Amino acid sequence: SQTIHQWPATLVQPVGSPLSLECTVEGTSNPNLYWYRQAAGRGLQLLFYSVGIGQISSEVPQNLSASRPQDRQFILSSKKLLLSDSGFYLCAWRGSSYNSPLHFGNGTRLTVT
Amino acid sequence: AQSVTQLDSQVPVFEEAPVELRCNYSSSVSVYLFWYVQYPNQGLQLLLKYLSGSTLVKGINGFEAEFNKSQTSFHLRKPSVHISDTAEYFCAVSDAGDMRFGAGTRLTVKP
């Protein structure tokens, strides 16, 4: 069966520090991969998605970036965190068909201080 | 591009009462529709999905939803809620490449 791993579960970082969140999927190949952010009391904001290695689509211009160095690995990064980057970050995957549901990781709670 | 509107940000209801969480979507092409549930500090879990065929779809935990193409709606219902149904519920639409979510509805079930 397929599983998705996302870490760390919680992270507290000072303003201006770098960020790296990692997500890996097991049990499937060539998944579509996604990063969402959920601010407190708000819905999900799509940040990035990828349909293949090295292919990244950005939805929101900001100081975050994403990379997909391997088929089942998706990394969210920042060179310098802002206070507004605080939130709950969710990684997700689905099959290549548009009728496939998304499967989510357990999320990372990021607090920028 | 597709979009989703969840009409109620919060829905309080008493235990064993029925509930309906409303969702409207817009899309220029055929869509696939989903409902997800999120418990505190967790990822989202799939409740049910509409891909094609019967407009009434049944999901986990006793939930069901009805797809109405003319009204572009996909409302979620449960005939009798439990305390454990307290959570955030998200409607989502997918047509090409990505999936868009509504702002969510906080369902609070009171004893």
C-alpha cells in the first residue's frame, strides 16, 4: 500500500533562517506531488505541485521554493523565513489521473519567531 | 480555472441531529468533486468522491453527498451526527493538474 511521510512534525525557526521540509511517498511511482499551506483558521492554499522529476509549478509568488530531486521526494525550502511563513504545511500525492483523490501527510506545524 | 465556495464557515449542531455542509463549485469543464475531513493537527482524510455516474455518493463514517450539476453544488450530509464528527470539512474540485479547496467548514457537535 502507498504511504506518505512528512517531517518534521513541528518546527520553530527564527526570522531570516532557512527552511527545508521533506516529503516522501512509498508504494507508487510517478505520483503528482503537492505542497499546501494552511494558515490558522483558514483553508488550504496550494503552493507548488509537480507532475514529474524537476517539474515544478508555482501558484503563489513568495520566498518559498520547491524541488523534486527524485520521483517520490518533494522538498519545500526557503532561504530566509518571514513571520508570515508561519502555518501548517501539508504534503500530498495522487495518481496521474485527474479523478484520483489526494492523499495527505500528517503535516508540519511551522512557527517563525 | 475551477473554484470552490463553502457557504458556511461554522456549523454548530447537537448530537444525533442531521447536518448539511454546503459546497458550490465553478468550472468550465467536467469536474471531479471530493469531501475531506481534518481533525486537529492532522492531515486531511478523504470522506467521499464524485467521479461520474450516480449523483448520490456514500462515504465513510455515514456521510453522503449529492452532486447537482444544474446548481453546481455538492453538499455533504449526515442524518445523525456524533460528537466524534467534530472537525473541519473541506470540499475540493479537480479538473486538470491540481485540486482546489474551499475555505472549510468547522462542524461542532454539541452534547
